[in-house]
Amino acid sequence: MLSEYEWQAILLSLKISAIAVLFSLPFGILMAWMLARCQFVGKSLLDGIIHLPLVLPPVVVGYLLLISMGRRGVIGEFLYDWFGISFAFNWTGAALASAVVAFPLMVRAIRLSLESIDRRLEQDARTLGAGSFKVFFTIILPLSLPGIIVGAVLAFARSLGEFGATITFVSNIPGETRTIPLAMYTLIETPGAETAAARLCVIAIVLALISLMLSEWLTRWGRKRLGAAC
């Protein structure tokens, strides 16, 4: 049986991951569309910045969030003084850290889906008088839906495993920021808690496997759907 401590970490992880995906998804779709369909000065730089969390040490990402979004950070101080919003040392900060680290995976999956859509479908729609917004919401968005779902699932799975950026930005606070990875870290350092750490390890592996299998199934389904549409 799982203890209250373990359940708390699992439920908090699911909550933080879901919030991270929910709020980052609109930005992920926008960035993916810009990278897939637009040509502008600085596109390569934007692409590099978006994918930077994939290659940076997570601790560096957490430190950058701390100095920018912390209570006395460049952006965080403004948000706190004017709107009373604070990300540091609470679960919203953990969601922000998870969203930033997982964002490149989301954008990449959606971008690949957008690039696989036959542009002739859009051209035909415009020929028939459809405007840009109508083309986007009636053709591009529905056809890219499998990629959007895959991107969301991958981002959710990555958020579940986030550790370095989270502990650097919002610390390891029980019931507030202590997700599965942070709970495991605490249990590993606690004498006699090896069994609980092992249980959380198994749960993390199961959740990750389910997410990856779901992502693979959705990818195959999306390819069949696009093939049928074409």
C-alpha cells in the first residue's frame, strides 16, 4: 500500500504536469506554426531558443527561471508588485519549470505534424474563398490534431520526470513542490526508506511507459488519418 506521502507526491506530479501542458499548449501550437509555415528574420535563432532546454542542464534552466521569474527577478518582481503573482517556491512555479523544460518536445511534435499536411489542401480552400483563419481552424488544426495530442502527451511525460529545474527554482517543499522525482530524492537520502523509493520508481516507470506507448499509438493513428485525408 502506498503511504500518504507517496500519494501526495503522485497526485501533485499529475496536477503540475497537467497544468503545465494545458497552459503551454496554445503557445506550443503558435510557435510550431511559425516555425513550420513562416519565413522571417531570426527564425533560426527562435528555433534555437525554443529547443535550448533540451541541451541545457536542467539546473541552468531552473537558475534562469529563478533570476527572471523569482520574487526579485526581472519579470517576477513586476508580476508580484503589480498583480500579486509569485511563482517562486510554490506549485505554480513547479508547473512553469515543467512547462519550460517540456516545451521543445511539444513544439517539435506539432511542427512535424504541420509540415506533413499537404499544402494543396490549404491552397484549394483559399481558392474557394476561405480566409486564413478559416483555413487554420477548419483544415490545418484538425489535420494536425494527432501531432498536437502527441506533443501534449510527450510534454506531460517529460513534466512528470522533471527534477533539476524544479528543485532549483521552487525548492523541495512537501505538499507544495515535492513531485515524484523530488520525493524519490528525499526518500533515497532517508535511512530505511528504500522500499518507498523503489515503489515511486516503479510508478514513475509505469507512467512514463504508458505515455510513450500512447504517443506511439497516436503517431500511427495520425499517419493513417492523414493518409485517408489525402
